[in-house]
Amino acid sequence: MRRLLAVTLLLALLVAGVSIDAQRALFTPLNLAEPATITVEPGLPFAQFARRLADNGWMAPATRGALYLRAYARIHAIERKLQAGDYRVVPGMSAVQVLDMIVAGRSVLYELRIIEGWTFRDALDAVRSHPQLRQTLADADPAAVMRAIGRDHQHPEGRLFPDTYRFAGGTTDQAFLRRAADTMDQVLALEWDSRAEGLPYASPAEALVMASIIEKETGAAEERPRIAGVFVRRLLLGMRLQTDPTVIYGLGSTFDGNLRRRDLETDTEYNTYTRAGLPPSPICLPGRASIRAALHPAPGDELFFVSRGDGTHEFSATLDQHQAAVRRYQLKGR
């Protein structure tokens, strides 16, 4: 009997010692003098994560600390709940607090801004050069990229919404691009549902084309609805849009920064001087303001506008007024 009691007491002391040791390893502050970052890759096994936390020298004792952390995760059924990303660990945090942060996905977020007026290729270049995005489409052309994000039926131009996006480190380029495309779909659908009556668009896609032209024609916010009004009236009257940005887009890499008369006279599917109606696709990534302007054009009788050379435009209702404005501002510019 005494022997049994002794063994029982010894086991109890051992369990108590292990419990105290585990509590110390899991709940005392990590051995960390300054903030640090720990990375959790997609699919990282929990055992490897625990060893990484211990091997950093943050847990003491390291080997037992990793075992305790694995046991804790198993007891609480969170072994498979690690969320990928970069996580900021600060002095004073315990191993359990770090684990809770990772399971909750409170990772460091990075930013990438897609700019209004960029082309699809501009946005793709920015995505490919961001060091915190995991590249899976590095060799894909725009058509292949669209297939990868589930949009093989769409022309890529104009289909990413310009905005500042925040994301966890290790996010794939595919996931980022799909998110930007989904956002454009949502914004376009919302604006389309509240559109003005009598517009010359057969679909939201055509409104997106118009929005992209407005985006490239002016950077002055107050002018967007007015420019939209000019273009909408021209379409309704059967007039050609005659807008330089579409011609430039159609020239592609051959455009040297100087738009010449022969360029305006050279027919391409994007030349709105030689062809009636809208071009076959957007010419850039339009922002929400340009989309809204395309769907809510300003009323009036203006059919022409010319640049004043200061970022704004002179609007005219008649050809004579327009030609006078062209002479005034173009000669002034020269």
C-alpha cells in the first residue's frame, strides 16, 4: 500500500511539474527584446510552426516548448486553423497569444494601389513587382490571366477596379486580381442599376467603355459629367466621338507621345475619328467617378470641347463656336 501511495504521489508531482513547466512555456512572455515578424506560409504544418517559434529562441525550454504548444493546439482543436500571412510579434506576448493572433488571422496587411487611368498591363506590372504577393501568373499573358480568374469571356481592359487594396503577405497574384475584378463587377452593377434614362448603352459593358474614355479625357472631377454629356449626345445623334485617347490606345506601343494628323486618319478598331460608335473595349481602368458620370451625364446642348491647356476644357454647342475655341487655345498654346 505504501508503495502504491508513493508511486501515486510521484506521478502527481510529475504531472504537476509538467503542468507548471507547460504553463511557464506557453503563457509567460516570449524571449523577445524588440518587435519581430513571423511568417506562416499557406499549408504550413503545425509541428513546423511550433518548432519555428521555439527555434527562434523565443520559447524556453525550446524543445519542450514546441511539444507543449502542439499539445495545446490539439486540446483546443486549432492545429489546422493557422491562417497564412505575416504576423507582428511584440515584446510581452506569450506563445499562446501569438497562436491566438495567427488563428484569428490578425496578420500584417500590405497595400497596393491600382490607379485610375492605368491600363490592365500597368496594373499587372504593379502586381508582378509587389514583393508581398506570391506570383503564380508571372508568365501569363492578359488572356491567360483572365482565364485564371474565371473571366475568359471578357476582354481584360477596364476590368480591374482602381482602389487601394490591403492584403496579407503571401496572397497570390491570382487572388488579388480576382478581388479587383470582383470589385469592378460590383461597382459597375450598382451604378448601372441607378443609371439615368435614355442612355445609348446596350449593356453595362458599353457603359464601362464610355467611362474609360471619360477617365482619359479629363482629370478635373467637375468636368466628367459634362464630358459624358457631350459623348452621349454625339452617340444619340449618330456623330462620331472623335476622341484622341481612343486613337492613342489603338496605336499601342507605336505611339511616341506625339499624335499626328495621319494617326487620326489611320483606321483601327479604336479610331473614333474613322469609326462610329464606341470602341470594342475600354481603353483604361476607370474609377467610380467616371463610371457614375457615364451613367449620369450632365444635361445640355454641348457637342464639342477642346483643351485649354491647363487641365480643363472649353465646351461648345456649335461647330463655329468650337472652331473658334480651337483657334484660341491651340494658337495660344503654340
